[in-house]
Amino acid sequence: MKKRKLLTAMLALWFGLPSFAEVYEGTCGENVRYSLDTETGVLALTGEGIISYSTIYNDPLWNAHKKRIKQIKADDGIKFPTYDWLSGCDSIVEPQYNKTTFIYMPRKYKADVWSSYNYGIPMGIKTVAPYAFSSCKGLMRVTMNGGCEEVGNNAFSNCQDLQVVSFPGTIKRIGNNAFYNCKNLESINMPDGVESVGANCFSSCNALTEGVYNEDCFFYLSEEVTGDFTIPGSPKKIAPNAFAYGKITTLKIPESVKEIGKMAFYYNTGLQRVEMPSRLDVLGDNAFSGCQALEEVVIPEIGRASCRERV
């Protein structure tokens, strides 16, 4: 990071003294450059490609001056890193986004005005960046408008007040830990066009007692659900880890299910009985590993099976 000083004429006129604002410039990725004006607080990111972890965290000037950032202006070709690179940027008080990506929501947005709020992600946004809303206080409902296709890793993790998420039909990919530990999240729709959901996406979302699913896949059931449970609808798959660490005692799987993902019931220590469909195409690795109370499960005919421990 290099520094240059700019004469601020207005301050010089006001106080009769020369005053200098510092502008820090450098690279933060193979084809990404930044410029931070400490007077205006504008962080400008130009170029294309992903912001580099090593550039940000190994630069002492970044850590010394990131609290001065008030606004982010990023080219549409910038890809944002899968770590919380804006942690500690407490001078940002308004949502930050460009034409295609929602970059950052202040962690205490409008906290002096509202104890809680709903937020609609602007039209035209295609991607919610990793950690964009992570640990936001007071955020209760999020609506993603049409055109949004991807939610990045940890995008909403640890949003303790979040209750409702509304996806558009255009959503395709949801990243790892995207809603991890959103303990009060109780309603989330999953459009049929969703192509992939990352690991631990809904882990510790204890209020999702009805499950998260669409016509293609059953993705998750809250670990706090007990007793008997029947998978609703007619999904074709059960996602990896969907029932992991749960407490249900019996489970009925509909005939529509043809694939059970790896570790789907991992360490569901209360599970005693599973009613399986008559045929499966895939039974993933360690699907029932750690189910210590399991008394009865009849493994059906399997078209394609993983050969490692399944029960």
C-alpha cells in the first residue's frame, strides 16, 4: 500500500493553514486495485477478479485505516472474498452495493432509530456477497427481488433476529453456512430452481421446525424437532446432513425420494425407526453413522450405492 497526500483547499481557506488528506493506493488482488481516501472515506475498487486474502490481512495500513471507510465503490467485475474482510469497518452506516452485488450491510443499521427492521435487496442485484449481512442486529425479514441468483458463504450467518427470508424464483446457489446460527429463522421458501445448497447452510436454525424443502430436495430439519416426522411433499432427494444431530425418533421417507445424501442422519442419536422407500438410486456414505438408538431400518434395493458405512 502506498500513500500520497492531497491538499484540501477548503480546509486551507477555512483555517488559514495547509491541510492534507491521505489517499492510500495499491493492489488487493491479481487484477484488482484499491484507493482509500481518508478525507471522504471512499474505498474505490477497480478492475476484475477476487480480492486477495493475503493482501488485506498482511497489510498493516489496511488494519490501521479500515475504520475510516464510509462508502465502497466497486466495479461490477469485482468478486468478494469468502471471509469477513470488512469486519471492523464501523464507519459504514448505509448499505453498500453496486449494479450486480450487494456488498455490505452495516451491522447496526439504523439502530438509533429502529429496534428491528425489514429489508428488500434492490432490484438488479444478482449476488449477495459472502458475509454481507453476517451478525446484523435487528434484521427481521429479508426480501430478495427478482434477478438475484446467488447467496454467498456466511451471507446471513449469526443474524439472531432474522425470522423470514423470501427468495425469488431466480435463486440458483446458496453458499456454505449462509444462514448458520440464525436461531429465530422460522420461514424460508426454496424455489424449485435452486441448483445447490452449501454445507451447514441452515445449521443451528432451531426455529425451522417444518423443514426446508422444495419439489427436488429436502434440505434441513431443525435439530430441536422431536418425535415422529414425515418428510412433506414429494422431494426426489435428501440433502447431505439434512437430519444430522437431530432428535426425531421415527421418520417416514416418501416413495418419491431416490437419493439420500452422505451423512444425512449423522449422529441423530434419538432416531429409532426409519420407513424407507421401496427403491433408492443412491445411498450416501455414512448416511446413518452415529445413530446409536436405531432399531429398525430396512435398506431397499439400491441402483447406485456408496460402498462405505451406510448404517
